[in-house]
Amino acid sequence: MKKIVVLVSGGGTNLQALIDAQNRGELRGGRITCVISSRADAYALTRAKKNDIPARVIPRKAYPDNAAYSQALHEALYEEYADLIVLAGFMTILDKSIIQAYRNRIINVHPSLIPSFCGDGFYGLHVHEKALAKGVKVTGATVHFVTEVCDGGPIILQKPVEVRNLDTPETLQRRVMEEAEWKILPEAVSLFCEDRLTVIDGRAYVDYQSP
Ligand code: GAR
């Protein structure tokens, strides 16, 4: 059984989607063993507690820079024997020591169809503000492996979502979550835990043959 450590910073609806999938028996081959939050006030911590999942707080603001923060995070991941790290609304960029140590074992969910609306400065509601400002008619979500390039790692799954005329960033964010993020994140985690993902030359391949 692979140990899944979920990193969060906020509301934790993607964490909830993972917990719900686990409770339905849909996270085959893995178990959420720990939640780590970069903020003490993240509602995601309450979700972990309600489901008896051990949680830790490693506050980003307690560390002077990303390198020091990453070192603390790295130690915690080591102590938790993490097999898979899931970034579920985690708002801190990981430094390269963690990315190298967990190559192709860190998964991120991003609220757009990468390579649109991604990279530095594209996070949370801002992604949807920018999609609406551009006037795109379709957006969506992407689950990908994390590399040193922000939002640039091998794409595992994507799902499109329509943009409506009267959308606000908030309504669009909600639809992208409901129709895409909360579906493809648990699916990708399950595929990983069943060893059905392979990365070759920067591209991720899904094995749909296995039972
Ligand atoms: C989600 O929409 C997630 O895709 C996004 O933040 C939100 C977190 O919500 N992540 C990023 O923008 C990362 N670049 P949640 O805390 O309710 O899961």
C-alpha cells in the first residue's frame, strides 16, 4: 500500500475529493497517511481531522526563505515515508532538493488546461480571472508530475470545462473544481498507486490495459 502525503494551504476541497475517493474504495493501492499544511488556519486541516488522518502544520511564514522551508518539509516527508506527494492547493513552490528526491512521485493539480494560464503568478482564483479576461470558451484542469519548471512537468490527465457568458472567477473556479479537478486528481492518484503511470522523455503515459 503506497503512503500518500497531501500538501495543502487552503480550503482543501481537492483533499476532500481524495478522502471521498478513498472512502469509496477508489484509491486503489494507496492510502492517505498524512496531510501537511503550510498554514495553521487552513480548513483542509479540519477535513483531515474529521477523517482521522494525521496532520502536521509547517507554517511557511515561520521560515526566512523557500530553501529553509523546503528543508523542513523534506524532513517531514522523510519521516512520513512518503511514496507519493500530492500538491492539492499547496501555494508554495517546492525547491529542487525535494523535486530531485521525489522525481515523478510528486503530483500537482492545476486549474487550467496546461500550457494555458500556468506558470509563475497563475494560482487559485487568478487563473480563472485571466481565463475570463482572455475570453476563452473552454478551460479545465490538469494533473501533472512536478518538475523544476513551474507547471511544466509531464501531464498525466486533463479535463475540459466550458466557460459561460455570465461566469465570474468564482463561478468558473467552482465549475472547474466540480467537473474536472475533483475527478481527475483522485483518478491520477489511483493510477499512480497501481503503478499504471510511466514517464518517458518528459511525457507521462497511462496504462489503460491493466485490470
Ligand atoms: C484549486 O483550484 C487548485 O487547482 C489550485 O488552488 C485551488 C485550491 O483549492 N491550485 C493552484 O492554483 C496551484 N497552482 P482547494 O484548497 O479547495 O483544493
